Amino acid sequence: MQHFLGAMRATSLQTSVARSFLTESTAETWAPEQRTIVYEDASRPTSGTTVSVDLQGSASLDDRGQWVGEPSREDRTLTFGMQQEDGEWRIATLPNALIVPLTWLEARFQRADLYFLDPSSRILVPTPVFVPSGEQLAARLVNALLEGPPDTLAGVVDSALGDAGPGTTVEVSSSGLASIRMTGTEGAPEALTEPMVAQLAWTLRQVPSVVRIRVLVDDVALRVPDGGADFAVGAGQRYTPDVAGADAGLYGLVGDQVVEVDGAATEPVAGTEELLGTGVRRLSVDLFGTRVAAQVADGSVVVVPLDDPAAPTTRIPAEGVARLSWDFAGRLWIADGNDGARLRVVSSGTVTPLNAPDLGGQRLTAMTVSRDGSRLVAVIGPSGAQRVVVSRVRYDERGGVADVVEPAQDLAVDTLGLTVLDVGWRSATEVVVLSRLDDTLVQLQRAPVDGSPGADDDTTLLMSDAERLVTSTAPGTPLLLVGPDVVEEYDGARLVASEASAAGLTYPG
């Protein structure tokens, strides 16, 4: 059995040697491409006609290479049925899975993203996957993308691309032209739409050798929106998960006055005068700098429109500290409550309670929603037993928020013995978590949003009295750590004092 497990670690990613340990009939039907089981350590196999192996630190990936997380009990203890064939003991029953150490996966696979669309087809939503490194990277990404999102994410993400035909191939020329050739594809479009171009461009720009892309169906090139036969990998920028046209400014408070912060200078934000004298406790600005949400002294959340003086102000009752977050569609997400959190979404002035059993009723320390509106990350649980979890958000046919997909998935964040203080987005697929070790030390830990383990250097210890993070996915925006009396910038190597003098600092979103 140990030799069989070792054979699956073949450098060339082929399973012919592993199949030689199986009975003839099992070798023909075994389908390791269906999923991958990874583990940190494995017990010595038992002996007998049924052999079992206990896996420690195991997790699973689906057939796309998407991290699924903690496996079932059956996948933690693998069972192999043995049978004699031609005088030798061979494996007759086993899981349809590639079973390899996590270190092997990290050495031979690379992280990449498949770019799907939100249900309204207005913004790209990246789905992290592990794909084998090498010359076939472009083909593997395209075929995984054409497979579409899994059924479990219906209403969460969508795709403008049709199903791949049985003969879909990808060839990259020496000049960098990636030709996606489909044959036998029923219902293929006669031309590519902008969302189709965006999905393919963003997915294939991760392949360094690809410069331009062409899609052919039965050797006929599909026209792109500008009338050409191919398009650049830089196409589709208006669908960026960072949100095209988003404000990258820094905002804060001088007393109750909302200000825009530029170094040590501050400029009052016009239209926020009605917040003066309300005792603003918490501030949040939408992604386009057109609306401000503030929790005021009486506990309520006040939403002030800045782009339309005639638009009414919305006041929403809240309990305890309200965590506020905006997405690309102008929806305001509110998590409030003391020891029993509740979630609500405000869209066009309408407040909708959000059904999220895994989060509601929990003690909630922090909450933030991705700019594309597809993921909600929260710090939940009592002190000493906190968890950092991500939930996917489902939308109905009209684009309204329907519910949160259960169960919430734990992120690979070390919280043992720590007090988790805050969490914020640093990219569309990565968050950073702030935790306190003692009176003088804090920990910053970057975590992939799919729940997979990050790199060894993703954790940093810093001397700081920070209590809060100020983060943004906008390029070039510094990561800020805010304490009772100081604001510090972290550049990835060291902390430096920030010139920002306002309170309640926040980036849009």
C-alpha cells in the first residue's frame, strides 16, 4: 500500500505506475481525476483483506482543483479492499481520487483563478484553484473555466461561456497567440460578448506566454465585440473585481466632520454636514465616494447620499457596534448585535434581513464583504475560541440578496491562544487578519479566501498596540494599523508612523 501511495507522487503527473497496483478491472474504472485528497502525514497501513490508512491534516480538492476543505470521515481514514489476482494481492476497491501529500501539491501545482461572473454579469468573481504547472497551464485553465461553476454555487456566480466541446484544445504560438479550438459544441455562439471576453482574458493573463486570444468553433474564428478575430489579455478591464472607477481615497473624522485624508492634510467632504453633532462612532464610505454610512451616538446607522442632494437620508436602528461594508452594486452590509449577531443588507433604501445561520446569533468581532459581493468574511465566536470564516452569498433572479450558502468555511488562520481583532481584504482572493499576542505584540496573517493554507511567510509579528485594520484592494493603497494613539503603515517589511491625523480612518468599501 505504501508503494501505491508513493506511485501517485510521480513527477510527471501520470498514474500508470499507480494503476499497476490495482486489479485489472479496477485499473480500467479508477478515476483519480475526480478529486484530490491531500494530507500532512499518514499512518502505516493496516494489513488484511481490507487495508486502512489514517490521514492527518487532510483536505480535499474537486475536479477543477478548487479547495473544498476538511474531507469527510471516509476521506480521513481511507479504506482499500484487497483481492488476489494472478497470485498477487492487488487493490480492488479504493476512492476515485489522487491521494498525495500537501507538500507534493504545493511543489507541482500553482495557485490560479478562474474568473466567473456575478449573477448580474457586471463584475468578475475569481475562484481560486490549484492547477499543475507546465506547458499545459493555458489548456487546463480554459477547460476548467468552460466547465463552469459547480452546482453548489448556483446564484452565487455565473458564466457567459458555454460548455466545452469534447475536443476543446488550447495552442499557444511563439508570438503569444492562444488559440482556443472547440469542436462538436452544440449551441456555440456566433460571436463573443464582452463578458465572455472578460472571463477568458482575466483567466489567461495568468499564463505569462499568452499575449492575445482567439476562439475558434469548428475552425471558424468567433468575432469579438470590436469586430476583430482576437483580443488582448488586457481586455475586460471594466469587469475588474477591484471595481472599475472605484474611489481609492482615504477618509476619516475630525470630530463629527467627515474628511478626505491626504497625508497630514484633511478636506471636509461636502454633503455630510447633517452628521455634525450626531456623535459619529463608526464611518464607512461606498466604493464610488457617493454615499457615507455612519453609526452615530444613539446607535443607529445613518446613510447620507453625497451625489444627490434631493435624495433622502436613511436611518437604520442598530444594536451594539455595527460593522459596515459596501459592495460594487452600492449595497450596504450591516452586522450588528452584541453577543448575538444579525446581518442585514441595505439596497436602494430597503433594509433586508439576511438569513445566515452559521453567523447569526454568534458573537461577532469583525465582518467585511468582498467588493464583488460574493463573499462575506467574519470573525465569530467567544474570546479564546474565535474563528475566521468565509461564506458565499447567493442572489435571486432579480439580483437581490437571497441568502448565505451554508456551511461557512474556516480560513486557514492560526487563532490558538490569540485574540483576533480585525480582518480586511488585500485582494479579491486574500484577506489579512490582525490578532493580538500580548500587550506589545500583534500578528498579521494573510489567508487565501478559499480556506487553503497560505505560504510559510504569510505570518508576521509586529510590535504595535494596533486594534484595527484599514485595508483596500485598490492598487498602491498602504495597509494601515490603527491603535488608540497612533496610525502606522505596514509596507510588508516594517511599520512606519503615518501622517494621517484623522480618527475613524477608512478606505471606500
